[in-house]
Amino acid sequence: MTRTDTPPAWDERTQLTTFLDYTRATAVAKCEGLSQADAVRAPLPGSPLMTIAGVVNHLRWVEYYWFEVVFLGGEDEGPWTDEDPDREMRIAVDMPLGDVLREYEEQCARYRELVAAHGLDTRSERKRSNGMSPDLRWILLHLVEETARHNGHIDIIREIVDGTTGD
């Protein structure tokens, strides 16, 4: 993924997709040079699932949920269960970080194509708990917010586990 927050054009779609790609690429960039041991280390005593691998895997599955389940109306086949609602974060500690990143980037490429094939005003097939069907525009904005927020978590964890800081 190319990491830039400057869109090649200034229309709404290009701005939204550029920022989503920027936040996605930032999550991946923050993992560069990270050891497997540090990728699965949970340094926050009150958050035993908060690992860098877990956060990236969470981002992957958040996009799956919003695009596949909410937008397209598919069955929810995510890794979570009623007994283990955060399972996507838990299973990441048993995966090589390279696999987590590869699967995230491959999925992002698929969703880039999905977004390109639909208008921003296209409503989701599945309604939210409040009865509303968000449009693709709202889903993109939500994913920018979600990914950017979790990039902050990755920043903090990375600094704690190996001292690396940066943008």
C-alpha cells in the first residue's frame, strides 16, 4: 500500500479512499522491523488482548464486518463468538505477524475494488441496531476513524515493547 494522505484528485470519493488507504498503510508501516515476540506481547496489564498483532487482526476483521456483513448483507462468519467476542485479537498471537499483515493487505485490496464498484450513496443491505442502513460514505468515514484510533494504540504499544516511535 502506498502511504500518502494527499489524494490524486479532490472529489469526495478520492479523498475518502485516500484517507482510508493512508490509515491502513500506517498500521502496516508501524509494524516494520517488529519482532514476532514483540508483535504478540501485551504490555498493558489491564488489556491482556492488546497486542500489535491483535490490533492489526482486529482491523482486518472490522473491515470484513462492515463490508461483508453490513454493506453486502452476508452472513457473519468472523472469528468471534458469543463466548469469545474478542477472538480476532486472541487468535492473532498464534499467527506469524507476516501472515496477519499479508491477510490484512490482501483483504484491503479486495475492499478497494468493492468500494470502486459502488456509489457512495449506496445503502447497506443490513440495518444497524438502531434500524438505520448506513451508506457507503458513512462506512468509509467510520473505517477511517476506527483505523486511525487503533493506529494510536499501535503507537503506544510499539513504544512500550521496543522503544520505536514515529509517524
